[in-house]
Amino acid sequence: MRTPQVNSEAIANRFAQFRKQFIAKSQDEAGKILGVSQPTIYRFEAAKAGITVEVIRILIKSYHLNIDWLTEGKGQMQDKEETKSTLVTDVNQIKVDIESHECKIKIMQKNITSIGKQVDSIQIRQNERLEALEQRLRELV
């Protein structure tokens, strides 16, 4: 599956500017930080390859990249306000995830209890059958 990309010379130039100011002076170091190779950073900055959506996500989340600035040259390079609202959204999502996991844990606990009862019932029946077989064996001998 192909990773979605954003590509244009103007975007490439703004990406290079952002990288030098906020991430790392060298393409090699920036690549290590962003999880891509130095040649990939070069291709982004030379507009030979589109900037992947995953790299843009990292820039927005970790470096407060203003996507309007990157794509259209509008506003400041960084958008602190967007990050704050994203943080609140992330915290709220974490709360929802925790509640969901707690519910799943309760269901699993009930299932474990039920399985335990079923195992006990099976063991009782097996013991009864074993006793019956032993009784028959004694009668045959």
C-alpha cells in the first residue's frame, strides 16, 4: 500500500526551512529524528518525492508544524494553539480508551469465572465417570 504524500517545490522549500530551524541542521540528523533516511530528506527538500503523511504527522505532533504554513505559506511556521487543542483531544481519547478497556476487562473477568465453573463441572463429571468405570472394573474382577 502506498503512503499518501504531499508534494510541490514551495512545500519542499518550506519543509527544508522548518527542518533547519526546528528539527536539525543536517539532513542526516533530521532523517534519524523523523525515522527516514538522509536521501529521503533530500528527496523531500528537492521536491523529487512528496513528504509522507506520516512525517507530516510527526512534525505536527512533535514540532507543532502549522499545516497551513507548510502547504500554503499562511501563518506562522508553528501553531501552538492547535497543539493545545490536540492535547485535550488526546487526553479525552485516552479517557474513552481507558473506559473501553475497563469494560473489556470486566467482560473478560466474567468469562474467566464462567470458564472456571465450566472446568469445575467437567472435572466433576470426569471424576464421576472415572468412579463409575472403577466400580465396573471391580465388578468384573
